[in-house]
Amino acid sequence: MRKRQQTSVREHEIHKNRRVVYWLVALFGAFVRLVVGLATGGIRHPQLLEYDWIARSMIAGRGFLFPHLDVNYYSFAAPLYSWLSFAGYWLFGSIVPVMLIQIAAGGTLAAIASLIAERLYAGSIAGFAAGLLVALHPGLVIYGATKAHPLIFDALFFALALLQTLRIAERPALRRFVIFGLIVGLGTLSRGTIVIFLPIAGLWLLAITPKRKWPNAIRSLIVAGLCSAAILAPWTIRNSVLHHQFVFLLTTDAEDFWRGNNPHATGGSYLNNGTLVIDTLSPQEQSEMRRQPNEIAQANWFAQKSREFIRASPLSFLRLFVTKLYQFWWFAPETGVEYPSAWRNLYLLYYALALFLAIVGLWRTIRLGPPASHLATLIVVFLVALSILQSLYYVEGRHRWGIEAILLALSGVGFATLVERIRERRKSIEETS
């Protein structure tokens, strides 16, 4: 009895210490972003994008409006970030509260990466390393501290969805499925591609669940799907009624697809010389596109141009897809055209190291066998599926940054693996000397 009590006390102390580490990682990540935001003026005067315009349009009583390509768009973007910005202006008359929430979300993302890494059976060193890598991630720091942009929330929802799936695997309680569904639903209102995590997680959970328990698992997955649908339905209904046809989330997906699939496409928004891809349209095409009566007509125009390109040049379409997939996981020639070259080189070194550590971490996790290898499979399938989906459209560095915190969880495992190997080698040398 006394040994059992001592074990229980020891486990409680370990759990308490780990919670302290998570808090420290989160606070450090937020502190880094706060310092950068204050030093650059990004908190008070961040780079404002279309989401801010939409928020100001709502404040002015014009609704969810954004003028784009000479047409008024009412479903230009996923709505969550613009809603947050609207709340900031309406309640406080400023974008500062949203930037502070964004900074807190960046710190939270670092802690979530720590939690994911520790669940890969790699110990506290892996969690701490993963958290530090996210806390110091150059792209996530710049976006979180200087830009009024939803990237940090996108990354947070991706990581939360993965973490919640791992928690369901540990204990498949209905409440955990409900939370998972809510995370995916809210996350989709920030970044539509997260919706693919629902079927991926569902299939993975069924694959690791004994068949006799499938009925309960399927019922719980249906509940999760209904929770996601309940969050998304009002926005989808609003869009569909407004445009007199089904519009799931936004109307710019056809333009995004064209941006990566046209005769002048390079894979991203820019050509190698820094020119926007859309500026390669001929004057006649520009005029025709801008004369479209509304956003649906403009979306149909872009969709038609994409189809014409694919039918005329199917091999070019496949070549572009492979190029974009490569650029998703590495770099494009035009990567970083909006930043100083020194920043690009700094991030290149950071990412090369993180990618090497992630490969080591993945190798180690797979070698452990089940259940660790099952968790690694889920992470790989999710990352690969999302990269394939994004590569059908167009690719920029920020698209990988949305899921890079998950990759960095594997990097933390890789770092812990190398530390373990170094310790074993030192011990072996000491024993033989």
C-alpha cells in the first residue's frame, strides 16, 4: 500500500512539473512575440490585410464586404478572423486586442506542440524542444507579432485537432469527440482545409479500434461531425442564400486554383521576378475578368480558364502539381520576395535543421512500434494529405507554416533522440575507460 501511495505521489509530481513546463513554454512563446510586436510597432500598427477591411466594412454597416478585382465580394474569405477584428473595433475601437489575442495564441501553439511531442513516447526533453522550436519559429513570430492575419489561429486549430485526436485514442469518451468536432468546426471558419482532418481522424481511429467497438466509435464520430456541421451551417446557409447556389465557405477558391494552374503559373502568387501571376493576364483577359457582374461570375470565369489550361496542357498541370508539392516542403525561387534576403537565409537554416530533426524523430517513433508508430502514421497522413490538397491550388511558405508546429513536434522527438544517443555514447565510453 505504501509503495502504491509513493508511486501515486511521484506520478502527481511528474504531472505537476510537466504542467509547469507547458506554462513556461507558452509564456516564453508569447513573450517573444510581445517583444517583437513592441519593437516593430506591430501590435499597435500591424500590417492590415483584407480581413481588416472586411471588419471595418461591418463596422460601417456595409456587411461582410471586400472590393476585389473591381467586384464587391461578400464571401471573400473564411470569416473567423474578420469577426474577431470586428469585435476588437466594436468593443475597443482598435486592432490591438486582436493582436494581443494572436500573441497569446502563438504562445499556446508552442505549448500544444510540446504536448503532442510528449505523446510520441519521447519524454519531457522532446516536449520542451518542440515548444522552443515553435516559440522561436521566425515565420510564426513575424506573423503573430506584426500582421493582422489568421495564420496563427489556423496553426493553432490544426495542432489542437491533432492533439484532440490523440486524446481520443487514449480514452474514447463521447465528450472528447464533441470537443474534436467543435475544434474542426471553428477551425474551418478560419481555414477551410482543416475539414479534411475529420475523415482522416475518423478512419485512423477506426483502424486502431477493435472491430467489436466500431459501433460506439462510429456513433461518436457521427456526433463529432454533427458538432462541426452545427458550427459551419449558419455561414454556409448565409452564403448559399446570398449567392443563390451552394457556397460552402468562400467564393475565391476558383481564383486560388487558377493562380496555381495557368500557362504562366510558377506554383505561387508571384513569378520569379516578383510580378504577380494575375498580372500576366492579357489586357483583353483583364478587361473580360473585371467586367464580370459579381463574385460568382468572376469565380466561374477563373474556373473556366483553369479547365481550359488543364485540357490543353495536362502534362503541364501534373508538372506544376509536382513542383508545388516540392515547394510546399522546401522553397520556391520566389520565396521571401517580400522580405530581406537575410531573413530568408536565416529561416532556411532553421527549417533545414528542423526538417532533419523531424526525420530523425519520425524514424525513432516508427521503430518503437505500436502504439507510437500508429501516432506517427496519423501525423504523416495528415501532413501529406494537407500538402497534396494545397498543392492542387497554389503554394506559399505560409501554407506550410500553418502545419509546421506539428512537424516541429517530430523535430522535438528527433532532438530528444540525439540527446539520448549522446548520453548512451558517453556512458559507454565511461564504462570502457
